[in-house]
Amino acid sequence: MKNKFADRLGELIGESGKTQNAICTELHIPKQRLSNWKTGYTEPDMDALCMLALYFDVSTDYLLGLVDETGAKMKL
């Protein structure tokens, strides 16, 4: 199954216009952690998921691929 979280995170990072280094500095997380999330190597815990949702101003459901941009539920 495709990792929707990694895809969505990559899109949000690209749309932000910021470098991964800048994002990591602002979030106070190691660069490797964000890289691992973006590539789908690892996934964030609940606290980190909430932090990312707040940072990118999206819902956790959007980050997880459960809803689309409009808030409509996705079929699994």
C-alpha cells in the first residue's frame, strides 16, 4: 500500500517554499527524522503528527490520507 502520509508530507514541504533544514530548525527536530518521515522509512508518533498538522495548518486526517483537501472522506 502506498504511504499517503509520506506523500502528503512531501507535498506540504514543497508547497511551503522552505528547505527541510529550515523546517527542522523551526520544529526543533533532527533533520534525519523529517527525512525518514518524508521517505516513509518511519512514521511520526501522535505528538509529532499533531505538531506537523499545526505547523502546516492541515488536519491530522489530511496528513494520514483519510480526507482530501476539501475534507471529504477518502475510500480505503
